Amino acid sequence: MQIIGRLFAAGLGFLAAVLAAAVFLLVAEVGTSPENPVDADWFWGLFVVSSTVTASAIGAYVATPALVAILISEIFAIRSWMAFAALGGALGLTAASSIVVVSEAGSVTGVDATVLTAAGLVGGLAYWAVAGRTAGLRGR
């Protein structure tokens, strides 16, 4: 029964992580206020839709490496917030370097790499807050 609970917590943590990273990316790139106050309703509607689309793209991109990190943290009962923040930041930095390969660009700008790394860090902390604090099946 405890395994089912951990799987459920890990799934919820992953969803929270990708949603937190997506919202962070959108806030960093777009901001939180429309240029024209009349467009506020449209802005927030598009912000919510963009957040879910961005979260699904992030989730699809980092699913495999995140699954490996989650399994390692569960097996070895790693509960440190710093470990999850570092792993999230590493996933964000990997995303930044992969953009160069996928887009065939010469390089990624320092700002993009910094924002993606910070988004990964936010995602890692969100995972820790939901599921990482209680990681591990062995004695609590």
C-alpha cells in the first residue's frame, strides 16, 4: 500500500513541478500585467492556457530524466531540498543546451540558459514541496 501512495505522491509532485516551471517561464518572459489594462481578461485567459500548454511541453521533454531522478530519490530516500533544486536546475540547463541542437542555432543566449535553469530549480523545489520531503519507502 505504501508503494501506491509513493507513486501517487510522485505523480502529483511531477505535475506540480512542471506547472511551477511553466508558470515561472511565462512570468519571466511575458510578465504578469498586460500592456493595455483593457485586455486584462484576455491576458489572464491566455496566460492560463499558455501555462498548461507550456507545462505539457516541459513534462514531455523532461519525463524520462525526471523519472530516473525520482526513482533514485525514492530508492535512496533522498529528502534534501537542495538535491531536488540541483536536479531541477540541471534538467533546466540540459533543456537550454538541447535548444541549440533542436533549433540548429549557433548557441543559446545566456539569458535563455539562465531562465531555463531557474525554471528547473523552481520545478525541483515544487517537487520537493509536494513529494520529495517524504521520499523513500524505508523507515521514516
